[in-house]
Amino acid sequence: SAVISQKPSRDICQRGTSLTIQCQVDSQVTMMFWYRQQPGQSLTLIATANQGSEATYESGFVIDKFPISRPNLTFSTLTVSNMSPEDSSIYLCSVEGGILQETQYFGPGTRLLVL
Amino acid sequence: DAKTTQPPSMDCAEGRAANLPCNHSTISGNEYVYWYRQIHSQGPQYIIHGLKNNETNEMASLIITEDRKSSTLILPHATLRDTAVYYCIVRSRNTGTASKLTFGTGTRLQVTL
């Protein structure tokens, strides 16, 4: 597997502000993904973070709300912009490829509460 | 990717085997069966995956029926720390690409004393 870290682990934010979440993995990976898990719900894929090009977003998610960066093969960021209480969720990154082959491994998640 | 059906919840006594079923009747030939679990509010943990042969690792065994329309995850000696939501996911693995994981509602396994 891989060691995947996320920062921050949790945060409480005011509505209208933005938060950037970082995901770092200890080996080079081909794919990085961002998921959202709303309270009491299952995981939903937000987007695939592509190295060197724009992220690929799933239906219902847009770049203006969730801009993503992936500057190299071990790091990605997700920004939750102009937050509202409905954005309160756990945000998770996952990685795949490289020595991990074709199995996805998940980070510990970032717990976000928007007031 | 094919849809999966799992029971919403199951109980298991500590020390006994936990057998978690999953139906995936529309699975296609190039789709694998993956199992993950999520222990309260942590990131999902990969358990095991398989195509058509039974698989075993240090965590669990995966039994896939011959027609591949269903599978069972077996935790041979469940402990309290195995209490979690278990997700069965069917996913294609085309060479050179990665298809997304589509999480359903999973099975909430409660291991009791």
C-alpha cells in the first residue's frame, strides 16, 4: 500500500470562505482522486486530478466550486470555494498506480464543518 | 460498471466467521469485484479483489460464484475491530486506465461479544 496524508484533518469554517485541502502520498502514483462523503451517506467521486492538465469532474461538480491542482505525481489539492453549510462533509483523496498497480488506496479524510 | 446489492446490516459474534454477501448479476467479463471497508469516519480501507478465482489474503477470503453473479467476503475470525461498513464494488480494469470506484450503501457489520 502507500502512506497517504491529508491536511488539515478537520476544520470549522465560516460560510462564504474557501478551504484548500492537501493530499500527499509517499510514492509516485498515476491517478489521484477526490471524493466527498456527506453526513450519513456513502462516498461520491468529485473529480480525477490529472497531472499536468485540468481535472476531470463528475456530473454535478464544477471547477469553479471545487478547483483542483496536481503539480506532480505525489501531491494534489482540492479547494472548496464559497462554502455553505451544505458543504459540510468528509473530503477524501485516493491514489492509484505506480507501485500500487490498479488498486485505489484512501487517505484519512478531512472533516469539514461550515457554519 | 455493474451495480451491486448488499444487505444493509449484519451481526456477527466475536470469534465467529463473518460472511458478507454481494450480488452483481450484471457483471461483465472484464469487471473485477473489489471489497473495501470503512471504520467509523475513517478513510475506506482496501480489503481484497478478484476476477473469477477465489482469493485469500491476510485480512479475508473472497469467494466468487462460477457464474460471477455473486460473491461472499469472509472474515474468518471476526473481532470487535472489524465492526465497519463493508462495500462491494464492481469495477473494470482496462489496461492503462483506471475506472472510478462507485460506492453503494454497503453492509454495516456489527461484531458483538
